[in-house]
Amino acid sequence: MIGTIVNVASVLGGSTVGVLFKGKFPEKVQNTVIHGISLAVILIGMQMAFSIEKDPDILLVIFSLVIGAVVGELMQLEKRLNDFGGSLKDKFGGEDDLFVQGFVQASLIYCVGAMAIMGSIQDGLNNDPSILFTKSLLDGITSIAFAASTGIGVAFSVIPILIYQGSITLAANWAAVYLTEDMIRIMTASGGLLITAIGLNMLGVSKIKTGNLLPTLLVAVVLSAFVF
């Protein structure tokens, strides 16, 4: 849970800074910092991906990605996530209340995404909050910009962050008892590639539908159970 707690603290801190120092942080500075963090996201993803050890590992990761991508595309997970976010934005964002707009906008960006899911799983499964720590830096920076334009409503997005990411982390921690080291290793390596893809998307060098690749994590566990 430490990763989610740090994430909550970063959003609260960033929101406070944004409200207090409106217009003090140039957009180009924020963009450059985010690019730097994007490179760190790629590094974390590659480090996770290189957790493979045995001969069948790379094949299992490849098959997990292929099968997971097919399942994700058939289910249109990326589109469903975007549609869900869009429906909430249409429902609440049309009001002239900046508090509501800030809350909804921030909640969607911080919760609807593969990084929130993967980071929470990694924190609960391997007691490794590094992904959520990196996400915390990103969320803290963006919360400064959001709060500067919409106000303190952004700070209240920590409520859905705590519930959403905290629930996933606790569920992953519970599931860890039933997963073997081989399952966790293949799942971690597969998830690392998803995190790398997120970093590339953040840099703008690719448009990989990471949401459609999320089933890869479950497929990795199932395939590992049959092979090892």
C-alpha cells in the first residue's frame, strides 16, 4: 500500500502548489520534466522485462502478449476504458463548476490507465512500489497544472485513487499466496513490456494500445501454470 499512499500524498502536494502558485510554472518546464520521467518509466519497464531466467520464459512472454492482445482487442478494453472516462466527463464536466471539473478530470487521468493497474499489482504482488513511485511523480506534476486551472477539486481525486489502487494492491497481495515464483516471474516480465510501452507513449514515439494488452497479465499466469 506504500505506493498508493505516496501517490495520494503527491497529488495532495501538487494540488496545493498549483492553487498557491498559479501561473508560476511554464508549460515547457513541465513538459521537459515529464519527458525525463517518461524515460524513467521505460527503464523500470525494461528492468521488469529482464526478470526472465529460464529457457521457456521468453516464449511464454511472447505467447502471453499475443494471446493477451487478441483477447484485449476482441474485448475492446482500451475503447471501453476511454468510453467510461468520456461518459463521466460528459456527465459531470459539462457543469460550470470548476471544482467538479477538476475532480472528474484528475480522477480519470490518475485512475483510468494501465500504469495504475500494473503499479498496484506490482506493489501488492512483489512488494515493489517503484512503478507507483514514478506514477506519483507524474501525478504530482500534472496536479500542479490541473489545480492551477480548476482549483482545489483536483485534490479530492485522491479519494478514488486510494480506493481504486488500494483495492487492486490488496487483491494482488492476497493472490500472491496462490502464485508460484514462476508465475510471478512471467507476469512481471510481461507487465514490464507494458510499462515500457506506456513510457514510449508518454514520449509520443508510439501509440500502443496498452489497455488492450492488459489481459496479457492473466494469460501469463495461466500459461505458466501449465508449463512449470
